Amino acid sequence: MNNISILDCTLRDGGYINNWEFGQDSIKQILHSLCESNVEIIECGFLRDEDYNVNRSVFSSVKQIAEMIQPKKESAMYVAMIALGDIDVNKISERTGNSIDGIRLTFHKHQWNEAKESAKILMEKGYKVFVQPVGTTSYSDMELLKLLLDVNILKPFAFYLVDTLGIMYRKDLQRSFFLIDNNLDSEISVGFHSHNNLQLSFANAQELMRFHTKRKIIIDASVYGMGRGVGNLSSELLTQYINVNVEERYSILPLLKIADEYLIEIYNKHRWGYSLPYFLSGIEKCHPNYASYLMEKETLSIESISKVLSLLPVDKRNLFDKSLIEELYLEYQKSDIDDNDVVKELKEICENKTVLLLASGKSILQKVEEIKTVIKNEKAVVFAINFSPDFLKSDYVFVTNQKRLSNLKNVNSAKVIASSNLKNEEFNFDYIINYSSYLGIGSGSDNAGAMLIRLLSKINVGKLYLAGFDGFNPNTVENYCVQNNSAILESETAAQKNQSISIQLKNALNKLSYILLTPTRYEI
């Protein structure tokens, strides 16, 4: 198996996790430790046409990379990646030997002609070029064969099989590899870059090493499996496997040192690894951001998310389109009904009365007595939103969330107002309102609190009290007054949720007078 090489992509693919902000000293030490581990190919980061920050593994020139890799190890190959269009390849200086040796050029299917010309320029400058089509699994056999004909004429250093969506099983790998192996110039190496959506990266790497071929093979991996979402094949697992089953070739301790001293701290802030969104995207053969987008809404059951993903057009699955998935989501949720009679009845009950809205924020646990006092003194009509508290009596439970509905087991004497998107034959709703009539505009348009406020505005309630509208904390244990199975949120995700819901609440409350009984992160 001397034809097998490992390419470590920690500083490049792993950088999606922390915006490539490893720190200058950490970048140098990681590169040094990778050299000590004896992995054959070391990826230093991205080449992009942007202002250079010495603390990020994103470079605007090969000279900047040279300063990071000194002293350069002669037996290792150093590379960087260019995503076609991120930098004009004419700006890349000639290969001198003291910086990177190769450039990985990644491109989408429709960009091949442009990528081919860029590859030629880079090869003329002396670089070993790795041709890396995004989502090789999306190519038909004929498309792939046509591409290979061009690649054979170009004669780059390597051609890559890229499982962008992480959907390849053993039989898929066998079929794709042998199609490439039988039609690619024998002097061109074949690389394999996989994503671990179905937890098959390590199994597929082992399968690839079993193939009887004289061709040189490159397998991508990253230390600690660092990479966005589910992550990548782990460098320490792959090197140890080769040491035990093939030959003693790699030093494992330098890789463990990288994980221990640099990556675990990042992991504790920005998790990667197995997750349901990426598993679902693997099943549906679509970009993982589609599943993540739906999961982060926290309004749909897994079954419903799977159904929405199945509605994605085949030709739109490989690239994430936010407007498309939002459109499909709203279309799936929409089930128009005439709710005029319901609105009229609620108006007769609540018009000009004091109303208290209870969201499920944890802060209400600290204010229970104060809330009870307001209810008693103001004779407030109480609406609980997507939950039924056992420590406060509510008159109505307002439900818009399919996921929360499944946990709504005991509403006591409260009447249930449900939105028409809910699909549950086991629950008897007292009132059903038309879902699409109470949506806002933009991100967070279906926030339940804002939807209820729009309904209350329509029925002309009087004084309005709000409690439990806490907003999102990255530590989800702190978010809810009842048990909730939400995953830990990234700080950025929590901030985005707070911002979008703030806008929805502010717009919904625009013509209403209200009093907050509990603290909030929302800017309303």
C-alpha cells in the first residue's frame, strides 16, 4: 500500500468551524506537528483575494504561507486550496520551492471550462494541481466520463472523488472509483474527500485501501475529524489504521497533541460530529444546510422535516438555497381555512380585557408570585404559548408548533387554540386559526409569540402583559421553564434567532401597549 497518501486538511476544512481563526502561533505549531506525524500532504489553508490576517489560515499570497511553514520539511508536500473565483490565479506568483508545492482547485459543475483554464495557468507556474469537482456524486456517468477526457488532456497531479453530501455507501464508492480508475490517465493520482454524514468516512477509506490498483491514491482527513457539521475522517484514526494493518509509517502523538492543545478548546465552543440534520441530508441526498435550517426552526417533527426535504427539486439539492427551503417550509405548513367565526368568538371574550401572555422562558420561574398577583388584580385572561404550565393556571394554550404539540399532554381546563398547519388527529382543538394569516415577513415569520400577538391585535385586547419572553441563550438548559430537548446553540445562532424574533415581536406589538414582567434578550 505504498500507493496510499494522507492529506491533512485541518487548517483548511476545519477552519469552517472557527472562521479559520486558529491564531498565528497555533497555525505554525499545527503545521509543525503535522510534519512530525509524517502525513504526506499538508494543506495550509485557503488562498483568497482578501485582506490578510496573520491569525487566520486564509492567505492572499503564497509568500504569506511560506512564512508559516519554515523550516519546510522536504519529504512533505504543502498545498493550499482555491475555490474558483475567490482569487485571480494570475495573481499567484511562480512556485519557488520555499512555499506551497500544490494547489487544490475546487469548482462547481458549470464552472469546468473556467476551472480548466485556471488549472493550466497554475500548472504553468509550476504547481501540482489537484482537480476537485464539488459533489462528484451528482455527476452522471456520461458527465463524469466527459470530464475525465478533459482531465486526461490537462494532466494535473490529481483528480478527486468528492463526496460533498456524505452519501456514499461501499457500493457507491466501488462503482465511482472503478469508473474513474478505468478512464483516468494512470499517471494522475485519485483523491478521495468525504464528509461523514452517514458515519461512513472511515469505512470508505478502508474500502478504498483494499482496491487492487497501482494508481496513487490520496485520502483526505483532519485531526479530531474537525470540519463543519458532522466533520471529516479523523487523521489519527486513519494513520493508526495504516500503522497497525499496513506498515508502521506515521507518528500518532503529534496528531494527538494538536487535538489536545488546540482543537478540543475549539470543539467545546463550536461542536462538530454526528447530528440528525446531516443524517437526514445524507438520506435525502441534499445539502446539509437544508436540514439544519428546518431543525433550527424547532417547529417541525423529524417526520415533517423529512417530508419537506423530499419536496426539494433534484437539480436544487446540491447547493443551498435559503429562499427555496423557506418557500417549501411555508407551503408545507400552510393549510388555509376560514377562521372568521373563531376570531369573532375570541373577540367577544377578550375585547378590551387585560391579557397576559406566558412564553416558556425560564425567567417566569423566578416571577411566579408576581405573575399570579397580576392575574388576580387585573383579572387577566391568560394565554400560554406552545406549552401548558402546571405552576400557573392558563385560560388558553396557543399552539403553532408540531414538535411542541407532541409534548402537550395535559392542558387541564385550558382551551386550545391551534394554527391550521398542525396535523394531529388525536388532539381535539377548541379553536383553529388560519396559519398564514398571522405570519410576519422575513426570518422568524412564524414565531408563535408574534403570531399570537397579531391575533390579539385583531381582536382588540386591552392592556397586555408579557412574561417568559426570555430570548435564546447558547446554553439551552437556561432557555426553558419546562423540559426541552433542544440541542446546544452556537452563540452566533442564538444571536441570529434573538435578532430575527426581536423584529417579529416589535412589528407585532407596534400598535399595542404592553408591560414586560420578566427580563428579555429581545430588543422590543
